[in-house]
Amino acid sequence: MPTPRYPRRPPRLPTVFDTYRHAPVYFVSFCTYQRNPWLARPNLHAAFLAFIQRGWQEHRIAVGRYVIMPDHIHLLVSGGPAFNVGDWVKLLKECLGKAIRASHSPDLGIGVKDEATTARRAPHRGAATPDTATPGSANRLWQEGFFDHLIRSDEKLGSIWEYLRQNPQTAGLTEAPEDWPYQGEFMVLDRA
């Protein structure tokens, strides 16, 4: 009698907990300067994915669920004992800034150094420092700093995961959350 064949299980996404037993999970958000809609683009999504893949391969920094909105990014991230979320976000902003500048167009207002643009993009209350500014340019890409929250419970992790998934639909960008092309889950971060 032949042995029954069972369907193959799909490959399991690796989890950060396969590498670090008690790695903290952070919910991170950051915005473009003056909420300019520069982010939801295929080339920027590709640059983001390349950055997080390299971060995992070289430093074991894991990004779980993420969503790239037109003017901000939300994500879950975790790393080992030496992981510094502030340094990591700074590097991510630099990487994405290069992608934004590489695909700049006149409608983005990036890279123009005339006085009118400088005046229009002048600092305002809570203005950003030029995290990724081109030398000699007064234009900024990012709001200063970022928001991070250490997730302390699995219940909180689940609610944040759902918030990230629903974000494009809540913002009126899609009919269904799964229709938004600039989102995903690179690794499973399933416990806090």
C-alpha cells in the first residue's frame, strides 16, 4: 500500500525569537517633513525592503508588520541586546531619503535650491532638522525624531498589528486593507 502524500506546508517565515529569546518589540512611526506625500511609491517600497532584508542578514534586526503610507511609515521592529532603535531609524531615514531624492521630480520640490523654495520650506513650530538633507540644500525630508513604543504584552501587539493592517483603509486609500500595495510582514513578531 502506497504511503499517503500530504500537501507540503508553506515555508514558515522566520521569527526574531528563533534568534533572540526575549527580544523587545517596538512599534515605530515617523513622518515626512510637513506631511509631504513622498513615500507610497514602488521604488521607495523596494528600498525599504532591501534595507530591512540587509538589516536581518547582517545584524539580526527584524521588521515584522509594516505599512508605508503617503506621508508616514508604521512598523514593528525587534533586535538583539545591542539594538538601538534611534540609530536604526536614523539609518532607515537616510536610506529612504536617498530613494526619494533619486526619484525626485518637480512636484516633490526636492533638490531645488532657489530662494522661493527655501522660504516656502522654512522651519515652522516643531520643525525638523535635516536628517537626510542634501549638503547645501535647505529642503528637508523628515519630521524631527520619531515615535516609538515598547510593546509589553501579546494583546497590545495584536491590537497594533491590526491597526497597521487597517491603516490604509481607515485613511480612505483602499476599499480593503489587503489592496494597499505598500505593506507587508517581513518576519513574524508574534509575542511581546
